[in-house]
Amino acid sequence: MQHTNKIASIYKELQQQMCRQLEEGDGKAVFQQVPWTKDIGSGLTCVMKEGNVIEKAGLNFSHVEGDFSPKMEAILGMKANKYSATGISSIIHPYNPFMPIIHMNVRYFELDNGTSWFGGGIDLTPHYINKAQATWFHQILKDICDKYDKNYYPDYKTWADNYFFNKHRNETRGVGGIFFDRIQPKGEEAFENFLAYTIDLAKAYPNIYCDLMEMNKSVEFNEVNKQWQALRRGRYVEYNLVYDRGTKFGLESGGNTESILVSMPPMAQWEYNFAPEADSAEQQTLDLLKKELDWVNMK
């Protein structure tokens, strides 16, 4: 499908740029690049581990097409015979508990029924929430959004609050960010404009994390902090396996399983009925895992 091929070429080059920036920011590890090919298409899985700051990172590109199965119809709520899709997805898990987890995804889908759309976003999951850094992060996203449409940030921020939410825990996955899905620009100019928006988000992603590494990589931590990090990683796993539509669609479409599940942390824990001490840094983080917080204007 014409648009998918064009966008796949752009996203594939962006992936390489992002890998180089994150390697430079970490200063030690490099991405292992593993191309894969299946009946539905191909991709490039890039995995970093055991860096100076980054314990594990995945930065994946894929370009796939195939039959639109009944289960895909159920997931997406529409009918078609064929689909094509391309995208970049990434997640970074750091060693230091005071460094946040970050996730980014930009993607494009086309169906043979004439329907096509963009999806994606960036969100931040601190193990310990730093209000000033959360505000800084949201301001960057707002500035990118405002460049294209003043409604993007408030709309997509609310979307992220609702999407990255562990219903069974009644808590947000982190401090959110922006999320959008099934965006269907009308007309060629609007289409090119939204494509440019997804490119700007992808370019911002490594810049954001390299800055966060500089801010937090030297913060001292102890075993209590590491235990808390492992427990928060457990909540991250719960979300990805229970709610994440990209994980479900990727597995259902017959995508590369190792690439899809590279988002999982290297180690996580679950402790029965764990409760942090009152007024502790851990409890303060839990108190901020809520929807509808105005991070840009947070005091």
C-alpha cells in the first residue's frame, strides 16, 4: 500500500538515528541489531543491555502486511480483508531507580477498505516521581503539540491518562504523556502535517531521555530503592500484558514475539499486599499516580 511504503522508509531511517543518539547518551552499550523476516513482512529489532545507565532498551521497527483476521477485527472493531502497518516502538529500563522508564511509539495502519490512521505517543513512568522533571517532560510534549494544533496536547494528554491506566490497581502507569490512536487526517496537506508531527515526536524521544540521563544517572540509591523499582516494574508488566493493544495486536498478527515482548523489564517483583510506609517517597509516588493532574502547571 502506497502510503505505508513511504512512511516505512522514513521510520526505518529514524530508528537508526535514535539508536545512535541513545548509544552516545549512555556512553557504553550499543544496540544489537537483529533483522527479522516472516510471512507478513519484516522488521529490525534493536536491543541494548548492560550500559552505563540503561539496563535494557528495545527500539524496534516493523513493516508488515497480511490478512485481516477475525480476531484483528474484534480488537480494532472494523472489517477488512487486508492490512498493512509500519511503526517504531521503544522502551527503556534504567539501572538507577531514580531514572524513569520511558516508552514511545509512532505507527501507521492502512486497510484495503480505504481506511487508514496514525497512532502513537510518548509516556514516562518514574519509579519515584520528580514533580519538576514531570513538568519539564510535559512542557516539551506540549510545545511539540502546539506547533501543529493547540488542541493536541490537552486532548492527547487526557487520552494518555485514560489509556495508560491499570484499572485493577486504580492507578496510572506513571505520569502519562500523550497518546493518540486512529487519527485520520482529511486531505493530503493534513496527512503530511500529521506525518511530520509523528516524526517530530520520534526525534524528541532520544533527546528527552539523554537529558534525563544527565539529570539522574548519578543520583545515589540503596536496596530499598531497588526493591521499589522492581515492584514498580511489576506494575509495568501487568499493564503491558493485560491492557496494551499494541502487544495484543502484534501477537495476534503473527509478528515477531521476541520483538513484541522486548518491552518487558529484565527483572521485576510482586509482593503480596505491599504497602509503603506513610509519608515515604514511595507513598508520595503512589499518591501522584492519578488521572487529570495538570503537570505543566504543577507546583
